Amino acid sequence: MQQKLKNVIDAFAFIGEVIETKPFGSGHINDTLLLTTNKGAQYILQQMNTYVFPHPQQLMENVFSVTEYLKKRIVERGGNPNRETLTFIKTKSGALYYDGPEGAFRAYRFQGDLFALDSARSPKDFYASGKAFGKFQSLLADYPAAELFETIPHFHDTPARFEQLKEAIAKNEAGRVEAVAEEIAFALDREQESGLIMELQKQGILPLRVTHNDTKLNNVLLDPKTEEGVCVIDLDTVMPGQAIFDFGDSIRFGASTAAEDEQDLSKVELDLELFAAYTKGFLEGCGDCLSDQEKSLLPTGAWTMTLECGIRFLADYLNGDCYFKTAYPAHNLVRARTQFKLVREMEEKQDQMQAIVAKYQ
């Protein structure tokens, strides 16, 4: 084990001595290791990306306060807090994370008896994911969302994302603007419509909630026996926001018939069966915590999040791929194109989406 990594590991209050480290997961942002100790304990160790999260102390305060609150609510409902939310490990000095010359690192208990999926094997998997994220909303319905730090300002502020895209177009840092004129036009044609939910929030019509902000299928751990969603993970972007956007981001990622970076756009469609399964689970998990207006705007949330993610990928491509990890030069452009194809699908199937929400509302 290299000395720098050993210094980081030695800082945490793990049970036993770490005897094995190996890369883990497929996230775009943080570098992640799975640690195993001589006592049989396993932990996740992550180096936080301080380019994306420039205030790791605020991030970790959010994470610790939310998980501690979740544990109390889970116990009140007769659940198991050690399985149903993450348990973060403090350093030996009692700090929420390690901050040293090697970087900013945090650790939490690995739940090896649960598993995650990168794509749904069946509508049942997506239903389970929806119910887990809905329950996450229900458990945190009374948490004072405004007290959380906004660790990435304007994260799901779609009008602000459009301003970032237009800035990227103007600067043309990577010299790529001319080659993507079609994609730029597609995005800008939809700018005016994209700010509806943020405007309703500003007017106080939609309530501010604790939101996950990265509600992909693989951020729910499932029980291998029951195949039910047990634990919501990857809480880096827990912030004040809109439940509508959490729903929408799940649909964007999970109701597509293709991978997020599929190059053959003919394979990219919105699967209405998967949309229905997730909607049913999400609304069941939420119980009565959402207003009727929030429920009616769920399809709009899906469209908005898909468009927003597309313009984020496109802006990052124009900026020279500074934010998202890429495997090849056009990776972010490919991702943007898949999102824009899904936007078209949602526009064509908007009436069907609304009917599905009404059915389970």
C-alpha cells in the first residue's frame, strides 16, 4: 500500500487493520475504494472531488445531519438504521472527514449484503427504486430543508444552467462550438419553457424540500432476497430543492431504453412501462407528503431534468470536459445527444405520462 493512502486510512477509526484495498463503483465524480480489515469489516473510502465540491466541510455537515435524522425516523418506523441509511465513520480525532496533503477523504460502512443495479432488469426493479426514493422524501418531509448548505449553488436551477451553457458557447474554450451547432440550437429552443418549476418555487407555490439530486437507479441498494429497495446512497448532493426534480432525474436515467452514453440514438427511447413502474413506487413511497400540484408536475420534472442534464453535458464538452469523467474525447457530446433524444421522446409522450401520474395519484 502506498504511503499516501496509508496515511489517509490510518486517520480513520476503522475496526481492525486494513489488509486489502480495491477500486469500487462507477461514479463520475469521486474516486472510490473498498477497504477490508483483518476483523472482517468493510468500508468505502472516497476522495472527494473538491473541484466539484469546493466546500467539503459543508458537504459532510449536510450528510451527517441528514443521516442522523434518517436513523431516528427509521427507528420510529420500526426499521433497521444500520441497513436503511449510510453510517459514516469519523476520523480518530473526531472530524467528519480527513483533510490533508493527500486530499479530502471520507469513509462509511460498506453494506455488503445489499446490491445496486446500473440498469433495471425488469419494471419491478425500477418500482423498488421509486419506492425507496419516495420513502426518502417521506422520511425527510419534516426536516428543515432551508438549514442545509447549498453545496453546489444553483445545482438544479435550470435557468442558471442555461446561462452556463451560453457562457461556454461564448468562450468556446475547447474550440468545439461550430461542430455542435445542431445540439446548441436544440437546447436554446427550449430555454424559455425550462424555468417553470424554478419560477413556481420562487413564488412559494412549490415547497422547498430535502432532495437527493442524483436519483439514479444505482444509488439505491436492494435486498437480494426480497429485491426491495433498502438504502439510498451517494448523498453528496443532498441539498434544499424540489422533489419533482428528484423524480425527474430518476426517469431521465432509468426509464431510458439505452445507456446514458449510447452512441446509436435509434436505441434511445422513453419506456412507458418503466415510467409507470417508477411512478407507482415513488408515489407509494411518498405517501401523503407531496401536494397535488407537485404530483401533477412530475412529468414536467422529468422533461426538465433530462434537458438540464443534456445542457450540462454539452457545456462540459464545450469547456473541455472539466466536470464529468470521460473515457474518450466525444464522451460528453454523446451523453448530451442521448439526453436530447429523450427530451424529444418525452415531448411526444407527454399526454401518456400525465395519464400514468393521474392513475397512481
